[in-house]
Amino acid sequence: MIKPIPHDVTGGPVVHPIDPGVRIGHVHLKVADLERALAFYCGVLGFELIQRYGTQAAFVSAGGYHHHIGLNTWESKGGSPPPPGTTGLYHVAILYPTRAALADALYRLAQAGIPLQGASDHGVSEALYLSDPDGNGIELYVDRPQDQWPRTAGGELAMVTRRLDLQDLLAAREA
């Protein structure tokens, strides 16, 4: 059994922070149809197919990395997405290096007829929200430089959720 984490007088946990160099390396998704998933992640979003494991699994990435996303049908071939009200993955967030690259992703989605479920300006980032063909939540986003992040008078982060101007974003694709 895991022991509860002690808390300080403010209610915050008393722990040593994780090393700031830690990153999420990859995500592995259960999919119902591998070919359909590859058509979305490679054909629409533009990830590269790095390796296949027969008809059951594949690894895709950007820039030749061994894999950012694993796709498999080991436990899910022909399956359906989990129903609302159950636990599981909320969304996978894919960080784009520039606003122009995010604009290109928006253009690709529009060309493929894939609807957005949301588009937000969070102050710290701009984000597009959608689902993959298996109902997995996807966030495509670009961060603003930290010196542009909104802060309170006391210096605390003050994220917001505002409507993202999609036409302005698309204009960044051509800039």
C-alpha cells in the first residue's frame, strides 16, 4: 500500500520536486483498427511511420525519433472507445515548435474534414482539440515564450481559456 504524502501547513505536499529535465517520452494508444489509426496519425497529422509489428502495432514519430506515439490492437482490435463517465486517458497533447507549424496542422485537419471539438487561447499556449478515429482526445498546441505568460500582480501563473481566432492562426501558416 502506498503511504499518503505528508502535507505542509498550506495543504501542499512536502516532497522534493522531480528533476526539471524529465519529459514525457511517448504515449502508447490502444486502437481498434491499426490502418485507420495510421491513416490519421501519418496521413493527416504527418507523423512518420518508424516501425510496424505486423498487423498489430506500429510506432510513429516526428523527426526520426524512435517513437512518440505507439499504436496497438493487442487488447482492442475491433473495440469501441470507453463510454463517457469512465476513467482513462483524457487527451494526448502534441507540442508544436512554432505557431506556423500549428497553423499547418489546422490546415491539414480542415483538408481532411476532421472537425475540431474546441480551439482555445490559454494565455500560455494556443490549442486545438479533437478526437482521433478511436475517440482518443488529442490536443495540438504551441506554447508562448514564458516571458509572455499571463501572471497575477503577485507573479503567479494566470492561465485563461479564451476563444482562439482560427483565421488568425491560419494566417500564420503563410507568414
